[in-house]
Amino acid sequence: MGKESKSRGFFGWFLVLVILALVVGAVVYIIKKKLDHGNDNKPTPVPGPPGAIDHKYAYALEIAMQFFDVQKSGRLVDNKISWRGDSALTDGSEAKLDLSKGMYDAGDHVKFGFPMAFTATVLSWAILEYRDQMEAVNQLEPAQQSLKWITDFLLNAHPSPNVLYIQVGDPVTDHKCWDRPEDMTEERPLTQVNASVPGTEIAAETAAAMASASLVFKTADSTYSSTLLTHAKQLFTFADNNRGSYSEKIPEVATYYNSTGYGDELLWAASWLYHATADQSYLEYVTGENGKEFAQWGSPTWFSWDNKLAGAQVLLSRLSFFGASGNSVIENYRKSAEDVMCGLLPQSPTATSSRTESGLIWVSEWNSLQHPVASAFLAALYGDYMLTTQTAKLTCGDHSFEPSDLRKFAKLQADYVLGSNPLKMSFLVGYGDKYPQYVHHRGASIPVNATTGCTDGFQWLNSTKPNPNVAVGALVGGPFLNETFVDSRNNTMQTEPTTYNSAVIVGLLSSLVTTSAAVKSFG
């Protein structure tokens, strides 16, 4: 009996101690949670100069930058691509213009002005935001040189205020041939927009390209910068005063680069012109009736060569982050940019379901990598705006996220492209041990010493051998929704690269090459 009573007494004291420990633990937990909650609104420290270099992204950036050299038209200067040479030297001659420069759009030899101008705008944006990062890995000068190769073309393509040449080459004629650009003999007709045949979206996009590039060259070449800005203003006025979609006025262009509207380009161009000039009339343009008509606040969209709304929203949110807050309409743009970010973050209550099983944003079967890479670039930018201005939180419904969450998302998309995917394959040609070998690209597919005409070159399109030349830096179309990829030269939707894909991957990688990525005011 005595032993049993003693045992019960011991058990009772043990139970009291356990309960006491649980109570103390609960109190500590509650206090910790309160402290953590109090810290939730404390801003992340502002990073200093570019931090430690992440060599994976630095090397990928060096690779990606080279595709611009692959795509160059005209008389090549300091040519770094061994299998490329001078080409299209007489482009523009029928109009007594020198349109030999610029870049071929993709795997063919047409110069499409609409996506080429977008390429220049995005490349300018990347340079403006991540100049220090690019310079830290010796990629600033190549980026500026590639940008100028495009803007030289765009300047020459705008011979008078209301005339803009928007295309060199006829896609129908061009696609009947498979030849190297150095050897092509087909006709290269010109297409223009003017007051009688307007093209608001392409004129406005070209204005955006020139306005943004004027900021890039403002210090290094003030004369060139001023020239770009003059043309940008003229083109914006032309675009706004002569409204009409180029897809409707010139229906044949719709086969390749059909525009779904021009309101986004008008806001995009005006936003860039405001940053370049500080002229209040451009700010009034995006905050007045045109903003109400075209901004689509509260309706997130995908950033692409066709739709610039998400880009304009992020660009204008810059004004809110860096000192122009208080303007209610600018705050609408910032809120719309936040809606875009909330749609991208996978843990957000409003996260888009447009993703592969591995987490890649996936919107379109054709050129599927454009949207995830462009989205990641915007996410990196927005996160860096938050970081630089010590903005602690982004609120998505009842969830909140930090700048690091946006950077994590951006890295996820970049890493997928670079090989962290079910195929263990890099979609950036020349990066890693495994990448596409049958890129849909004429110059890459034909041996340098081959003698081919217009049609007999198709033997190289249909060849079962890998491309003899590496289209280094090409970002191919990308995987299907089920994350498969058919590496075939005839599989255009998956294996054809584009220059505008290169612009967004360069922007994304530039944001990731160093551990810190503070951005600066460039307005």
C-alpha cells in the first residue's frame, strides 16, 4: 500500500511539472510570435553596391548577351561570331535609306520593327536598372553596343516625323528560302506606316525604345541621346495624333506579329518619355483620360512584345517608390503592378494557375518561355524597388510577402530555363552540358563553307545532323505544358529563338548576377 501511494504522489508531481512546462512553453511561443509580428513591418536593410557575384548567373548572362551578335544585320564591326559575316548591306536602298543595321527577328531574315523596338526598350530598361550589376561582370559595354545597333536602325527608319519604316523583307518570300543571311538574294521590300496608313502601336513602341535608350546614352553620348529623344517625341505625337492599328491598316503583318491593341503602347511610351524628359504633359497623359481608357487597372496582364501594360504599371510604380507618391492615379498603377506580382507568387491567394507542374509560368504553347522570363524580370524589378526603398511587405489578400519572395520566384523561373527542370536541359543555347542541338535558325544550321541558293538550302533544314554552328545565347521557344520538348529544327514553336526573348532573359539574369540588387533613380 505504501509503495502504491508513493508512486501516485510521484506521478502527480510529474504531471504538475509537465503542465507547468507546457504553460511556460506557450507563453514563450506567444511572446516570440508577437516579437516576430512586430518585426514583420521592419524594412529589410538597403543593400549597398553590387554584392558578391553569383557566377552561375554571371556566366549565363555572358552567354545570353551573345545572341544579339548572332542576330546582327549589316556590316559587322568587331564580329565575335565566327560563322557570321556582313549581310543585307543594301537594305533600305529603294527608299534611299541605310537600313542595313538592326537585327533579324528570329531564325529567319526578316526585320520586324515591332518586336525589334520592344527588344530595344527592354534592353534599355535592363541597362538602366542594373548598370552596376552588368558592369561588375563586364557585360555593360556589350549590352550598350547591341542596343545602339538597334537604335541606329530605328533612327534611320524614321526619316520624317510622320513616316516610320516598320519592316524589311517580305515574310512570304523570305520563308520560301533556307539560306544564310550572308548569301541571300531574295527581294527585300520595305513596309512603312504614315499619316495615311497609321500604326499607332509600332510608332509608340519605337518612341518608347528611343526615349529609354536616350537615358542609357545620356552621359556617354549626349548628342546621340538628344537625337534619340527628338525622334521619340515626334513618333509619340505621330502615334497619338494618327490612331489606328497597324494590324488593321496592313493586314499582312497580322500573320506574324498581330497587335491586339495600341493603348498599352501609348501609355508605355508616355511613361518612358516622362522618365526621359520630366515633362509633366507625359505624366498627365498616363494619369488623365488616356489612363482611364487604356490602363485596365485591376486586371493583371502578361508582359510581352504585344502587351506592355504590366511593364508600364511596374515602370510607373517606380514614381511612387522613388518620391512621387501622393498622386492617386500613379497609386492605381502601383496597385495594378502589385496585382501582377500577387498573381505570380505561388503562395499568394490570387496566384495564377498558369504553371507547369514544376512551377514554370506557362501561358502559350508557342514560344512558351517568353511569359515566364518576362514575368520574372518584372518580379525582380519590383522586389528591388521594394528593397531599395525599404518597403517591407507586399500584401496579397490576407497574405503578405517580402522582396525576397519575389526574388525567389524570379530565381525559380531563371533556374528552370538554365536546367533545373524535369528534362535536366538548359533552354539557353550554349549554357550547361545539355541544350538544344537543332535550333530553328538558318545561319546556325548551314555550314559556313556550304554553297546554297534559295531553295537547295532546305537540305540543311531537314538534315538529321545537329546544327554545325552554335547559336550561342539563343533562348529557344521552350517546353510544352506537360514539360516535354522536341528538339527538332522543324518544330518552330519550341526550337526557334527570338531577339525579344533575349532581351527579357538578359534583364532577368542582370538582376540576379550579384547578391544585392539596389536600383537607382534614372528619371
